[in-house]
Amino acid sequence: MLYQEKPVGHDNGVAKPVGADIARKSDTPREIFGSAITRLRMKQSESQATVAAGVGCEEFYLRNIEQGKENLSFDVMYAIVGYFDMLPLSRFWLFAECFADTKGSDVSSSAG
């Protein structure tokens, strides 16, 4: 068979698997934020391109945010959290911190 279905966790709109199945550190607030965003995006089966367009940023910038590499502004944070209907921010951070505490080593990075 030439075509095989990709395992769950793969965004069929991209060439390589997306990160819900790749372990990543969650040591800093940026890493915790990025991990939680990746988790929410994967739960809704949305691509980085879709979320980035909805938030109003570039895809590479969102990818770096998910990987904990960007020092993002409050406005960008608010836009991303609002996109996932997790406002107020305290609601999002409760989710993010609980997720990091219980599954920190299972959180994934986004391949891009």
C-alpha cells in the first residue's frame, strides 16, 4: 500500500508530525505557556497557520512561542488565550500550570 494513515497527533496539513507526542521541558513561564498553547491547539486539531492567522501573527512566531523561545507581549498573549476561549488569563494559567505539574514531561513541542 502506497498510502498509510498517519498516527493520531499528526496534522495532515503539514509534512511532518506536530508536537503533541514529543517531550519538551516546562521549566520557565514561556515554556509552560507554549506547552499549554500547543496542547490546546492539538486538542482542537488546528494547524499553527490557522491559529497564527486567527491571532494576527506569523506562523514562525507562533511556532517559537509554542517552543518557549519568544518573549511575547501581553497583547499577543491575550490574543492567543482569547483565540482558545480561555479568558480571563487566570483561567488559562490555572490550566497551564496544572498541566505542567501533572504532565510536564509529556508536553510536546511543535515541529515546524
